[in-house]
Amino acid sequence: MTGKLQKGTGPYSGQDFPKSKDGWVEQLLAITLWGMIFPGFALAVLSTAPYGVDSRQLTIPFRAIILAMTGYIFLHALLKRMPKYSGGWLAVIGLFVITYLLALWSNPRAELVGRDRNEILSQFLGTGILPMIGGFVTFGPRAVKRATVVLLIIAMLANAIILTLYQGLFGTGFMRVRVAEVYGDVIATSPLFLSYTASLTACLGIFMIVCNPGGFSLVVRHTLGFSALAMSVGSMLLGASRGSMAVVFGVVVLLMFASATSWKVAIQRMIPLVLTIGLYIGLLIVVGERLDSGLHNRMLQFYDGVQSGQFEDRSAEGRVFLLQAGWNAFAASPLYGGSISLDGNYPHNSVIEALMATGLLGGVPFIIVCLFALYRSYQLLELNDYRSIFSILYLHYFLQTLVSYSISNNPTFWFSLALVLSTLSWPKRRGKGRRRMIHVPGRQVAKDPGVISAPQSTTHTIGNRH
């Protein structure tokens, strides 16, 4: 599915993406689409909440715009002959999609968090599967680098609005925050919404500090990175989600493994990583205690209720019950599945949800493609160039699906999965013709992440472009 491992041209060689395929139009498309799909919806919801706008009023037009944009991007890529992923992993994803649709068809009365079968179907396709097509299109280094900066800026703006809206709650001993607690009947978001905005911002900040996403200068990287970490602290404390902390730690752990390729790389990346996450935890503890946040108490009282049998908001008993119920639903029909929901709820774990809905027939392909994308993300982090941002986005949203959110309505997860798979289409040689050796003075050429090659040198090869 990945093709034969072989040498590829370097991402900064100028041979991967001619200027005509990475111009201002492509940059604008990447910036707009990724900005809307990842932190953009959070920014829109938080910006309109003070004016009485319910998030459900934004969802349909927002997702419709995204769907139209992804379709246009795919058409643009066809006309411009931009590289697009079209490999065997699409069949694996397709197998899961077909089995999930069959499960919906066989459950006419399915209901999930207040959504009937038609709503589940439209959201699964319209906000998850169909928008993936824009993620399979390959954009060049300039578009990816600038979209990365815009993502980080939009995420920080969302956190700034969160701090503005909820500053009056600090010091009041709150446990968790909802917009409704501030704006009466306006039900715009949930604590998880706040927490995962914070965790995305924190992960992007850590990425900018520790990695080198596209050759940014040290000043730019550290300014953006540390600003993002500082901005995310307040939102993390307000949302008080244990899952969001687990997501950040998961990203940090994979970064640590990806940094252990050599002693030199380990020193360059491991020390800043340990210092950065240590500083972040310290900020959360100090600021949380001073402002009387509920996050600290919820972390300490994680098992309260699970041991005593009495469910409270600070315990994890509710999640344990949902996981057990989801597993039991899968065990009742392990081959075909068919359980779309658990009495209107979902198990808060993508693997369990896939298994109980589609059984082994669809659940196994889902798990396989997620694990492959995890491995591919590891490769991209080892490469440590502008493409590594796809790894951070996928890791964040995949880990998020393991602790919250339904896969039936999760555009961020599906789109980030497509971004990682899109790297499989990036330049490969066609044919077996002889290639010219070009000497590039003073420039180090990065390896292709799916390639086994000789040690880096100041020469690279030019073959037929994909």
C-alpha cells in the first residue's frame, strides 16, 4: 500500500513542488481549510456566544462551507495535476465506512446524543468522510508552513476569547465550565470544547519549540511556541478535563521516542521537550492553585466513585461504565456489530465505538488504518520538517477520540488522518531511468519519511516527479 521504499528528492530542493503548484491560491486554500476545520470552529463558537448564538446554528453553515471547499480543492488539484493520495489505504477506510453505513441502515431507530439516524448519516458523511478528500491533496512547503502559523494564531485567539469570557470564574472554586453558566440559556459549548481547544494549542506550541517545522527561525519558533503554551493554561484549567491532559502527554511521549534516533538528535530535542513539558505542568499547578481551579482536584480524585460505587463528576466511573457497555455490545455481536449507540450515548472511545458499531468486519480495518497512521506520524516526526505538523494534528485528534467524541461526527479526526496518508503520495520516482546528481552547496537535504536511504549529504537526485 505504501509502495517500494526508495530515495526521494528533498522537500526543500525545489524539485518536489514547482512554484506553479504551491502559489498563492494553494496557500490560501490550505490556510483557509485547515484553519476552519481545526481551531476555526472553536473560534467561531466562542466569538458568537456572547450574542446568544447557539453552536448548533453555526454547525450546518460552517460544515457546508468546509464541504464545498474540500470539493473545490480536490477539483483544483485535478486541474493543476497536484499529487493526491490514491493508494490501498482508501480501500481499508472504505471497508469501515461501508460497514458503518450498513449498521445505520439496519438500525432505523438509531439515536445518538439527540440525533436520529438521518442526522447521524448526514454528519458521518458530511462532516467526516467527504471532507477527507481535501486532506488527501498534497500541498507544498510554503502552503504547509504558512497554514501551520495561521493554525497556531487562530488557536491562540480562541484561547484569548475563552479567558475573556470566563475570567470572572477564576477563584470561585468552580469544577467545570459551560458557556450556559455565563450566558444563561445559551448552550454553546461544553467543558471538553474548552479543554481540547487548550490541548490543541499546547501541542502546537510544544511542536514549535521542540521541532523545526519548516525551517522557522529560533526566535519565531520560541515566540509562537511559548505564547501558545501560556495562552492554553487558562483554558485548560477552565475546562478541567483529564482527557485533554492525557492527550498532551501522549503527544509528548511520541515526540520523545521520535527524538531518540541518535544522541545528537536526542540532545537537541529531548532536553527542550522535557524542560517545556515540565514548565507547562508547573504553570498548571501554580496557576491552578492560585485561581482555585477544579483541574487539580479532578486529577487527584480520578478514582473517587469508581472505588466507592458512587458516581460523581470528579470520578471516572461514568467513562468506565460506558467503556464496559460498549465492549458488551460488541461481544453480543462480534462479527457484524450493529450497535450505533448506548441508549443514546457513545462509549467515548473510537476503537470500542468502531467495534460495537461494525464488529470485526469494520472495526479491524479501522484499527489497522489508525495504527498505520500512528506509525506514519512517528516517521514524520523523525524527519522533523514542515510535514511533521500533520503528525501533531493526527496524534492530538486520534488520542482525543480514545477519551471523548464520537467518530460519527468528528471532522478533525478524519481530516487529520487524511493529511497523514497524503504524505504517501509525495514525490516518488516513476520508471527506472538514470537520474542526474545535483550538488547543492551548504544545504542539507532531508530524507523522505517512507524511504530507506544512505546518510544525508550535500547531493540529491532528480528523477521524474510524481
